[in-house]
Amino acid sequence: MSTYIVNPVVVRMEESSKGSIYKSIVAMGMRSRQINDQIKTQISERMADVIVEGDENEGPNYDQIAISREFDLLPKPTFLAMREMIDGQIHAKYPDAPASQPE
């Protein structure tokens, strides 16, 4: 169990203090997408700085490979979002459910 970032028992304990676990999962999913978009932007910026010399079919571009390997070592966005949720860094506010309309 020590290989996992999130312990299910801890998540259940956090659920009782923060509300529904489903709302927490939605919040983590949204945060995970934000982190993924940030990583994609960083990769695009770094790759734009790499100068491609000559024909792309000549051989591997070692600068691009080095950048790719660097980003491959980053933890997955889902795990980062889970860690932020457990650390209390994610604050999600949901709109109240509309009151049912009388017929």
C-alpha cells in the first residue's frame, strides 16, 4: 500500500470533512486537466526553442529527446491533483442545486 500516493482510508476520512467524495473526484479531475494543460504549454514553449537543423529524417534530435525525457519523469497530473486535494490546496465551490419548481 505504500507505493500509492493516496491511501483510500485517508480519502474516506477526508470525504466526511469536505462533503461528497463525488464532488471531490470532480474537483480533482478539473484540477488534473488544468495541470495537464500547463504541462502541454511548457512542452510547447520548450520545443519551440529547439532549432531543427536540416531535414527531419536525417536522425534523432537529441535536444527534443532530452526535453521529452525530462517531462516523462514528471508525475502524472492525476496524482498531482490527488496530492493537492489531500494537502487541502484545492478549493472547489459548487452552485447550489435549484429548488424544485411546483407544478
